[in-house]
Amino acid sequence: MSQEIEIKLLVEGASREQVLALCQSLAKEAKMTELQLSNRYFDTEDLRLRQHDMGLRIRQRGDDREQTIKLAGEVLGGVHSRPEYNTVITSEQPDLTLFEEDIWPDDFALFDINRELQEIFRTDFTRYRWYLPSGEGQIELVYDEGSIIVGEQQRPLAEIELEVQQGEIADAYRLARRFITRLNARLGSLSKAARGYMLAGKTVLEPFTHAHFVPQQANDDVGTGLYRALTYALQYWQHNDACLTEVPSVRAVAGITDGIRLSKVVLQQLATLEIDVGDHILRLEQMLGHLGWLSRYDGLTELTAEDGAYHRALEQYPKLYEAIKEQQQHAVQLELVQSLSIRDDYQLTLLELGALCHEQPRHEQVAQLPLRQWASQRLREDWQNVIDAFAREGDLKPEYYLKQLPLLQGSLQLGYCVGYLFDEEDREQFRAPWQDMVRGIREIMALKLLRDAIKDNDDHQPERLLNWQTVQLESLLYALEHSRKAALKQEPYWLG
């Protein structure tokens, strides 16, 4: 068994000559070897290997065949890390029984799966390979160019892989930066197998639209916990970034935005522990500035959603309703986000945050501080700011609610990072009214957009519509006031 650790970069926008020239320049005196490789990937009809996050292939070079199984791993900042097992095979059909018995999960129906294996897709490509000295080992640099093939369908393949073989992963990150800045390479979070399954119509890449609580360990130190949270945030972001590349959608952009915000929250916590992440935070804030159109789109969607509170009433005013629908369409800026995602600074940020998760810099005081103890103190301090903001006397104005939304969202996201450490029932009871407030505040934005649309529309009943909008806003503020009072009465879950 070997533990595959590699950085994958997509170089589809560069010519072969450009890629080879840079590879040879980075490899210096190292000689290039050129291989013609054919890989056939196998699974059962119901994808039982895929369900276990496994990939099975037979690689053929000339008359030689090698069978490989890759088990579940992780992708972080472009680094793919997963256990890999290889064995020589003479047959064209794979045989799982040739691998060691102890690699399979307890619930793995080995013999049933082995009987049902069939080819799902194949990849044919030319591999250009160099070995670069690194530390006490080496880094294998390869450039693969060819196709993923399913029947008559083909998808181009052009990617760089930097596999660390007892070398220094820092050297691999350094090389990856050169490919990003010189060739406009993009980090690849999807393996060849994942793209093959998609081309075969066996899997669909769906955006993540809701974060989960990071499974923390109470006995860990605070540094370990925060880097685990950053790893989760980064994987969340990268998954949605891959969705944007494969099938562009507003849902993918929303997922990217949530991933960036969650990453920013973790970095802000690292900054309080004197970890130098200020430049990263600044870059994430700049990215979020490019994604600001999403809140306007969400507000307009609230007005037009068929299962929403306003759809039926607005349909009675066709001209106004169509104007809002048109604004909703114009609000979408997918091309802007796609342009952002291929920029060097965006890709370098992903790469450097991945490197940060691997390096995990920390001060000695961080290493000695128990995570749960720190989490209790940090949640108390963070939520006190929210409570102070919403505990003001009297009714709060719509503009005030909107101004406090980022503060509230940040505290809820901090909960995703460390809330797992505390009692689930207490945690959900505390968070529920605050989450109701987030939804209500977003609805304020929708009603503000509705008011602007009414004023801009030449409907013959603007006064009646404005009065209706005012009533809706007053009703919403009443509900928000109820949620605010309920939220302020909740017992903090981190005291349990």
C-alpha cells in the first residue's frame, strides 16, 4: 500500500508546447520520459465501489497490465491524499481478490461486487514524466494529455500532477504556484475517475447548499480544531467551485460564497491566536465583494418563488411581476464569478489555504489550550457582541436589522466550526430563533427591493401596492421582534 499525496492542476487553456516547456524548465537537468497509457475503470451497475468512494482501474502499457484500487481519501487545496493499492494482473477483467483482505470495510460484499464488475469508462493519454529531487525523496511531475472516453463520447484531458514521494510537500506547493502564475492553471478537485463517472452519466455533481457542524474532538488542542474547521470550509468551497466549472448555477455560487465566509470566520479565529493570516482574510473579503450580487438575487427570488409568501399577491399585477422577474434574471452574474474563479489570485488563495492546513502553524500557547475550553470562551465573547447589538430598547428599524446581519451570520458560522462539542439539543434550541432572524432579515431586503420595483413601475395602482408593501413590512417586523425576544431569552449552549 502507498499513500498517494499529489497536487492536481488543470491546464486545459495552455498548449502542449507551453506546458512541456515550463515542466522542463522546472525539472532542470531531469530527463523526461514519455508513456502511452490506457486505463479502464470498473464498477458495478449500481456503483457500489463509488458508494464507498473507491476507484478501480486496470492500466495497460504495451502488454503489461496493473490493477489499482484507490480507497476513500480527501482533497484539500488541490492536494489529493488517499490510500492506493497496486498489483500486476494478466487478465483484462479486474479481480478484487488479488488485493489484501484487510483493506476492505466490514460491510464490503467482496465476492458479490467482484462478480458484477463492468467497464464504466476509459482514459487514453500520453504521460510526460520527470522526477525532481526533494528533501530525502522526490516529486514525480507528470503532464497527462488525452481523453476520457465513454462509447462515442469524449472529454479532453490535460492536467499536471505533482506526486510527493518521500519528498517535501512544500516543494510541491512551490511548483504548483509556478503553474498557476505562468499557465493560468486551476486546482483540480475532481479526479479522472470522478469526471469519467460524470461523462458516463453515472453521477451528477450537486452543489453543497447547507453547512454541517465540523466533527470536533473535545480533547484536541485549539489549533487542531481550527485547522480541521478550515479544512472543512475549504473542501466545501472547492466542491462548489467544481460545480460552477462543470454546471454553472446560482446554487454553486451560493455554495462558494458560504465556503469563503466560513473560511474567513476560521481565519479570524486564527488571527486572534496571533497566526499571520491577515493577507488571506483581506483576499477573501475582496472575493466576497465580487459576490455581493447574490443577496439582491436572493431577495428577488423571495418575491417570485412559487411557494413564497408574495408570489400569489404579485401575480395579480402582471407588469410589476414581470419587471421583478426581469430584475432577477439581470441580477445573475455567473460570468463574473466564472472569470473570478480562473484568476491567479483566486487559485493561489485556494492553494495557500490548503498549504496552511497542511503546515498548521501555531504558537506554543495554542498547542496547550484545550479546544472545548477555548470554544466555550470564544462563543461567549462572540455571541455577547450579537446580544449587545440586538438587546437595544424599543423596536428596531429595518435598516438596523440589515446592518447587523453580517455579525449574526458570523456567529452562527462560528457555531458550525466548534458547536459539535456541545449538547445537540441545547445547541439547536439556542440557534433556532437566531436563524429565524436571519431569514427574516433577508426578507426585509426582499421587501425593500419590492418597494423600489413598485416605484419604478408605471402600474396604475402604485399607492395601493405601496400600502400593501408597508403592511407586509410591518408584519415582518412584528415577527422579527418576537424572534428577537425569544433569541435573547435562550440559555447559551456552551455553558452545559
